Amino acid sequence: MTTLLTALLLAAGVAVAQTAPSVTVAATRDPVDKSYRKMLAGMDIFERQHALAPQATLRFQLLPRLPSTQLDGITLRVAGDSVSLPVPVAADHTFTLERNAQAVNEDAALIASRKTSTLTWRAQVRSPNVPDGMRRLGDLRLECLVGVEAGLLSNNAQIFAWLGEMFTSPERVCNTAQGNYLFFAERPVFAVTLRDGGRSAVLPFRALYAGGTQTRSTLPYCDCQVLLDRSYYAPVWDRTWSDDTLLSFEDMDSPAGPDDSAVAADHNTTALMRARLGPAQVVSFDSGYQAWRYSYPPARNDGEPSEFMVLFGPDGVARKARLRESL
């Protein structure tokens, strides 16, 4: 194993000392407990980048990662070699951290009463006066920066998680189109629409459901494991959308809206749809719902494909559909 990791580092251009320094880890800490120092660094970046959301407040949020995860009654504490500080957790499973010099000096960890590998962690940045059911893009930009700096992501296989951290930064993840910071809606989502003044756009299918590419074998390595139907990528990197852009969400369970398409009777089941239109890109959810995507050539060479997305219920009957025209 040492030889393999050394080879990986050398291939990445990282200098490796011949004699690795010894590391002592307290036996009571889970290998993926959150670093108190890193979480304070996330709080620092919130202050430095507060202009993205000048009126917003910062909290941290706990979310389930496994079907068996129970968040009610969970407790947190900051634990170092000699320091132990309780961290109050609100009823909505959010919390804040106090600064403590002794905990910093002892390189303390934030320890949960549940195994940390059963939890998903996120920053929560909320500005006042944002309408219910909507999110503000500047808030999401700041959430991404804080979350990456605080080391909250856990999308890699655990054995290589520390290696991934060496090559990630808030700037790489949050300020480029290749970044992959997942956000989670309050409910299972069918469509996400951005509105900025008179401009609006519906997020493409690739921005939903962790890109729509997760498989049974890869899902355990995504912290969207039981939140797949709530996950989405926001264009936090795209500065053509202002910080005041609002994202609105159409839930899977809500009635079809005015922007949705009617599904003809001869297409309204999975079997009929497949017979009429052929195989689709399909994402299946634990709830029994399925999201199907069909794509069509773009109107111009540099445009995106048009997309026809259909949501089927657990009974295989179409609930609603939406056509997203190429730009």
C-alpha cells in the first residue's frame, strides 16, 4: 500500500520524502471526523467573501448519508487531547461553532455521536427576504467556498480522500465549470429554474441528480447517496448570472406546472414511452420514481442539445414532462 501511494504521489508531481514522518491519531476519533481547524478556515472564508451575501448568516448542516442514518438526537463535540466542548445542534440539524484557542492548538476534531461516515455535511448560507422555496445564487456561491475550505465534502473513496484534498481548493471547485460541488434541495426536485431580472433558464439534466451518471457501484462514494433526488449543481462559477439570481424548484410531488408538457396517452407509461421513443437515459430513485431524458440535436452547432425529460412514478405512469429547448 505504501508503494502504491508513493507511486500515485510521484505521478502527480508531488515530492515524497524517503522517510515519512510518524503520525499519531487519537484512538477515539473516526478517520473522517471533521477538522476543527478546517471548519474555522471555512468560517474565515465566509468573512472574507461576505460581499457575495452581505446580509447572510452561516450555519453548518448535518444531512443523512445512509438510509439508516438517524439525525434526531444527534450530539456533537469538539474534542482535542485535553479539551472537550459540546456543540449544540438545533432541531433542523444545524449548528454553529465557537472559536477556542486551545482546541485549535490541539488540532481538535468535530466528533458526532453517529459515525461520521453516515453523515453528509454542508455549509448553510441564508440571506434574509429570499422567498420560500427559492435560493439566492450568491448564497450558494458562498456555501461552496465555505464547504470546500472547511473540508465538508466526502465524495471520494475514503482511502484516497486525503489525496484528493491535496488537489482541491475553493477556487478550483467553485470558480470553474469543472467544479462538482453538490447542493441539496429541500425536497425531491424535478426542475430548477434560474431568474435574474428579465433573464431565465432551466438547468439542464446534467445539473440534476449528481449529473445523472451515478451507478449502484459509484453511489456509495457520493455524499448524495440517499439524497440523489434532491441533488443539483448550481452555476456558481458563471458570472453572467448575478449574485441576486434566484433559483426556484419544482418538486417531484407537485402538480404539473405551466412550463411542463402534456404527455400523450400513447406515451404515458414507461413501456409505451420506450416503444415510441426508444431507450432513454434513466435515473432511478429509492422512492420508485424515475427520471428519463431524451436529447435532440441543438439548433446551432455551438448550442446545447434540446432535452425532453419525463418523470415516472413508482407505478410506471408519467407524472409530468418538460421540454428544454436548445439555446
